[in-house]
Amino acid sequence: MIRFDQVGVVYEGAAAPTLRDVDLHIPEGELCLVVGRTGAGKSTLLGAVNGLVPHFTGGTLSGRVTVDGRDTAHHPPRELADVVGVVGQDPLAGFVTDTVEEELAYAMEQLAIPPETMRKRVEETLDLLGLADLRYRALHELSGGQQQRVAIGSVLTAHPRVLVLDEPTSALDPTAAEEVLAAVTRLVHDLGVTVLLAEHRLERVVQYADRVAYLPGDGTVAHGPPAEIFTGTAIAPPVVDLGRLAGWHPLPLSVRDARRAAAPLRERLSGHPAPPPRREPAGGRTVLTAERIVVRYGQVAAVREVDLELRAGQVTALMGRNGSGKSSLLWALQGSGPRQGGTVKVARAEGGPARDPKRLPAVEARQLVGLVPQTPTDLLYLESVAQELAQADQDAAGRPAPAGRRILDRLAPGIPDGTHPRDLSEGQKLALVLAVQLAAAPEVVLLDEPTRGLDYHAKEALIGIVDGIAADGHTVVVSTHDVEFVAAAADRVVVMAEGETVADGPTAEVIVASPTFAPQTAKILAPLPYLTSRQVARALGGLEAGR
């Protein structure tokens, strides 16, 4: 169905080809998972399938890409629309109508599908993706996860034979991600749809993959069965990391398979002391106090009288399903978003009265609370990466902040100064905005889905940055659906539902208590109190040293 023959892609001004000598064949009815570090060329590989590369992106395409027998070099995207459906990283950027129902119908209108068929497919898709209650909602009013589901649905209604998904679950909570992936898997198994899917949260999708295409970053692509490819990749989901650590063969790809192999490992670890918390419970000064916060959008109450206290040296994860009010709460704390009730007070480390960032000029407010939004491009407005970093350092003049370039290189190394921010991948854009915000060294750092678009190595770097911020006496709040990141990064977890706080406590207690939020290592080794494979590695190292 999809065939790459000696394909190479070189963009103008690039020092090296993004893709080179790629030979890849994906048969009909197969789900191929595309993995690789941020900037390795995954989006370019996906774009070549429907002709976006090079017809829209520019650059030089060598070799031959064919989809259902059509050569993409001679068929622009509009001539492949009946065969290939594409969902990009930023769903809002791809919307062309105003409401959910209109968006689901739009692609079918362009393909001249009869109205009675359109109505039937819209209803089927609304049920398939859990969107029925949102039928008449305006797209700009939806949460990021809801927008992602609408974007996927708008492609599915056209019944394409090939589905190209670029990080389809990045904005979804664990339950919604499972629903979407179950729907995609059903299309593969029951209808023979061929799916090419790029995703950084491999723990969510690897068990569904028939094939893995791995991009090591040198332009080449290695592909084959998942268990075979992951034996030598630089990135892998936690279940594979644990399998490598324990020496399991073949490597398990699902929690179920790993639990079957894990009995000897659980027995070996059972006599070892429980892993300590990431750091001692924060007993420092109170940095932020929020009382009875209320946020409404018309008649919809997004946040309902929430109280929150944040202490110095603490990393707090804010979790909950899509639409639970997490982002609304962050914007209310930062001061730029609506807040119809309640108070927010932020205290400076050097003393003085606690102040409300909503009442301060923007530059002063940023030194109290910095926020990285879900859509990083909202904060990027200059012509190059160097200009963005220079402006951030200028705004932070006089603050004891690290240089923006140094932070950026830790998160996403190798981005040239002259690159236009809009030309970066989604993960690189997020890293740039994070560097810009951290340059001001704010007392409180709020991160809204910061791992979206980041590979495992970038997440490790982000954990190091977050740890450093906390160690310097600041406080960090991370709103996220990434349970593996929470397990590795957070000291405390606050869970929201319907605009209210429903759980608040130490990370190990809160996430392990919920099958939805539990990380893979915890599920595999339960009832042992391990959250990450790194904790297991330390424990095994201690056992070896004690012999």
C-alpha cells in the first residue's frame, strides 16, 4: 500500500539530508509505528506519504514514494485526498469550519459524498470518538484533547484507505487515548486501513504496532517487527526498558506480557527496601496561595472554588481528563486568563508583600509566575530562534536566570540560531518557549502539557531542568496526561474532575491508586512500590553491590 524506494529528502540550506536511502514497504491493513528523537525526520517521512513533501514543504525529493500505486511526486495532496487522510500535530491549525459537526462533514463535502451518506458517517464518528455531546460546540471552545479527537474524526469520515497520524494522542488523557487507539486499531483489523503513526509516548501505542520504523537521526530508517527493532533503539517505552534491564527475551510490548515474565524479578526485589521519594516532602516557605478560584466561560463553570497551596522546592503534577479545568486553573493562577472569583498571592524569595500577578505589568508578572501554554507558538513572534532567546534574556535582565540558549540546548540540542520559530517541529517549539519563560527565573513555573512533542531524551532533560528549578527554591506545576513523566518528575499529584479537586497527595499514593494514571513499571511490578525502571535499576545495582 505504501512504498518508499531509495527515498531522500533535502531541505534548502540544510547541512545534511533529512531522509536518505529509505526503503520501506507497508502492506495493506498494517499499523506501522514511526519512532525517533525530536527532529529526526518523522514528520518529513509522514509528509511524503500524501505529497506534502515536497509539494508544500519545499525541498528536494529523490527516489520514489507510491501510495496505492500513485507516485506522490506526480500527485499533489489534493489528488491523494480520497486515499490518504492526515492528522497533524496541531489540530487547531487544520480546522476550516466553526463547529464540531461541520468539521466532521467538511472533508466529505469536498469529495462530493451524498448527503445521506455524510449524515450517517458523521453520526458513526461522533459515537466512535465520544464526541456526541460536543456536536454543536464551537471548535475554539474545546480543550486541546477534544480538538485532537475532532481532527481525527474529520479524517475518518472520508473513509481513507491510508491514515497518517502525527502524534494523535499527544493532547489526550489516558482514557481518551485508549479510546482513540482502539478505534484506530479497529479500522486496521476490521476494514484493512493502513496506518502510519508517529508518537513519542510509545507506552501507549507500541502494543498495537505490526511494524516499527525507527529513525536514528542520520536520515536512515530501520524497520521490522517491534520486538526486534526495540532491541537496539536509543529510545524505548518503559515496558521495553524494564525488559532490557531484566534480560527478558523476547522483549515484552504490553503490560500483560511483561507481568507474565516478571515473577522472578518481583521475587528478587521483594526483600529490597522500598525506593525513597524523589526528595523529602517540601517543608519550605509557601510561594503561592490560591483560594476559592472560580473560572467560567459563559454558563460553563471550568473551575469551581479550587484552593491550592504551593511550596518552595516542590514539583506538583496537575492531572485529570480532558476538559476537567486544568488549563483554566493554570491561566487563572498566572493572571492572564479569566478569573471570576477567588484570590491568588505569590511571595517573592527576597521578601516583601505577596502580590497577585493579575494586578501587575506583564514583565513583573513574569518574574512571579511564568506559564508555557499548550500551543507554544502563541508566545513566539520574532523572526529567528536567536531573536527569541535574546529578547528573553533582555526581559530577564537583573534576574539570576540561566541563559535561554543553554536551556534550549539541554532540551533540544542543535537548533540553529537563524531558524524561524515557525519552521521548528512541535517539540522544538515547546522547548524554545520553555527556554524563553525560564530565562526570567519566575517564582512559580506553570507548564501546560510540556512533554507534548518531546522524546524520552528531551523529557529526561526537562526533568533535570524542573529539578533544578525546584532545588533553587522555586515551585513548579505541570499539567499533563503523561503518567510516565509524572512518575519520574513529580513529588505531588493533584487530580481535577469537573473543575474541582478530587485527589491531592504524594505521587506514589495518588497515581498507583488509579489504573488510569499508574505508570507501566508500577503495573508490571505491583504490589511492589516501584514507579520507574530507573528505580528498579538502582535497586538491582544495590543488590549486586551487596553480594
